Amino acid sequence: MFVKPIEFKAKVKSIINLVPSIFEYKFEVLDLDFEYKAGQFAMMIFDSLIDDSKNVSRAYSISSKPNSKEFELCVEIIEGGQAGTYFSALTEGQIVDFKGPFGMCYIKPENQNDLIMIATGTGIAPIKSIVDDLIAKGDKRKIEILFGVRYEENIFYQDLLDSYSKHENINARITLSKPSEDWNGLKGRVTSHLDEFNWENKDLYICGNGAMIREVRQFGLDQGLDKKQIHLEIFDS
Ligand SMILES: Cc1cc2nc3c(=O)[nH]c(=O)nc-3n(C[C@H](O)[C@H](O)[C@H](O)COP(=O)(O)OP(=O)(O)OC[C@H]3O[C@@H](n4cnc5c(N)ncnc54)[C@H](O)[C@@H]3O)c2cc1C
């Protein structure tokens, strides 16, 4: 069911620094209910702290499972960016303007297919929302998650992914594209592990940077997936 986007205000409840430049922001929705589906995004609307621009907007995938009274974002602060500068100055208790929900990167209720979910960097945000929601609903479909970052020091949500893998139906793995010699885990870009999956009758979710998404999407199509089975959220152009 389509939910019409609404404008609303939300208060910063907490800010957690996950790794350098990546933060988790928890917001409390004020005055009304914010209904969204797991995997959707909201636009943050703010006045620039860099120049005179008013009502600048940037999209952020919601990283928490649906809850009409609160939501979380997982944000990479781009130094010198409009939103990056605004986020850097945010403090607990501050009120922020949003509009949403938007986006099609969610699971339709009638779709029961097993999932392959590929993310790089903060692209893990919508995937976290979807997986947390499925777990909360007791959904037991098979889920393969592959999360790519560059270096060991960029790894975040390791505990979360480990907790996912404790579920019989979920296998969550991290791969490093620039590992140190000490790294014993998966190595290489996410795209170098795509032939490890069984692609039959899977729905594919891909979130993160555009170049990676285009490559993974093409791989999925080459494996025989229909376009309708591929769901994307591109964070850059
Ligand atoms: C649907 C959607 C969902 C998104 N969800 C998230 C999310 O959950 N978490 C998140 O962190 N971001 C997310 N983004 C990206 C986000 O909207 C902003 O683009 C990002 O935060 C940069 O905004 P900015 O205003 O700080 O930078 P800008 O002022 O727009 O750009 C400043 C400079 O940084 C460069 N730049 C912009 N983005 C990046 C980048 N990712 N890496 C390196 N350089 C960059 C620009 O080319 C420019 O030169 C999403 C984008 C879309 C379209």
C-alpha cells in the first residue's frame, strides 16, 4: 500500500560514532506518526551551514525497522558536504525537518522469495531495516548478506551481522577490498564473491555506490533474475 509522504519534525535522541566518519543517529518523531516500510528512505531538509542555501534536502535510508514514533539513520559524514556539515553540528535534543517516506526498495507482502542482499558502506542501512523487520516478524526465508568495506578500521555493525548469522536462515558476511595481511576473513570487492551464491529464485537487494550496484545488477540479470526481482538504492549518481 502506497503511503503518501508527509513533512514532519524529529528530535535527535542519540548519536553514536560507529567508526571514523560513520554515525548512527536515532530520532524521535514529534507530534504525529511516521509510517514507513522497511527499506524506504526519508529526505532531511535543512538550511545550509556553508552558504545561504535554504531548504537543502538529502536522502537517507532508514536503518531501523518500522516504528511510527522513532527511526535511525546510518550516515557517512562527507567532509565539506552540505549535509555532512549539518550532521557534524547536530547535537542531542535538536529538532530536524524531514519528509518521507520514499523509495521502492522494500519487500512486497506477497513476495516470499529468498534473498541475496549486497551492500557497501552505509548501503547496509536499508538492508538492516529489512532484515530487522523480517526477524521481528518471525519470517524464516533464507537470507544471504554480503557487506563490503575497504579496511578493517571501516568495519561497523560486525556484532549485528554476527547476531544475524546466529539465525539458521541467515548468513551474513563481510568482505574487505583492501585488507591488511592479518585479515583472515573474506577478501576482495563484493563483486568478486557473486559466483558463490545460488541465484535460483532469489530476490536481489543492492545498496550503496552506483558503480558497484550496476555491476551486481548485471550479474543478477546474467544469472536469469527478472528485473522485478532486483531492488536497488543508489546513494550516489
Ligand atoms: C535514496 C538515497 C538514500 C541515501 N541513503 C544514505 C544513507 O543511508 N546514508 C548515507 O550516508 N548516505 C545516504 N545517501 C547519500 C546522501 O543523500 C548524500 O548524498 C550524502 O550524505 C552526501 O551529502 P552532502 O550534502 O554531505 O554532500 P554534498 O554537498 O552533496 O557533496 C559534497 C561533495 O562530496 C561528494 N560526495 C557526495 N556523496 C559522496 C559519497 N557518498 N562519497 C564520497 N563523496 C561524496 C560530492 O560529489 C561533492 O563533491 C543516500 C542517497 C540517496 C539518493
